[in-house]
Amino acid sequence: MENEKKMILEMLQEMKTEMNQRFDAMDKRFDGLEKEVKELRVEVTEFKQLSTEGHDRVVEKLDTITRKTAKHAEYLNYLAGEVGKHSMILNIIDKR
């Protein structure tokens, strides 16, 4: 009976040792994953900042292009009106 108790105790101690080893391995793996997640967060934050800055530049350039296009459209309308006037004047001159 005493011998059986010793065997069971040894078996339990071996199981405990094995479980501790597995927990240690899991802790190491978890620490590695935690470090990778932190690094990934830094990269994501940097990417977000760069993409936001890039987006802001594009929006600013788009606003500038939109304003210039509107201004050029005004000029073209003005010139079309002037061409129309001159065309009418030339038609009148040609008829005389």
C-alpha cells in the first residue's frame, strides 16, 4: 500500500512538473505575442498618421483644383460671350 502511494505521488509530481513546463512555454509564447501586438499597434498608428496626412494633402489639392477649374470656367464663359459679340459685329460688317 505504501509503495502504491509513493508511485501515485511520483506520478502526480511528474504531472505537476510537466504542467509547469507547459505553462512556462505558454507564458513565453504569450509574452512573444504581446510584444508583437505592441509592435503592430505602433505600425498601425504610424500608418494611420501617414495616411491621414496624405488624405489631407489630397483634399487640399482637390479643393485648389476645384477652385481653379471654377475660375477657368468663368473665364471661358466670358470669352465665349466676347467671341459671340465679335462674331455678331463681324456678321453685321460682312452684310454691309
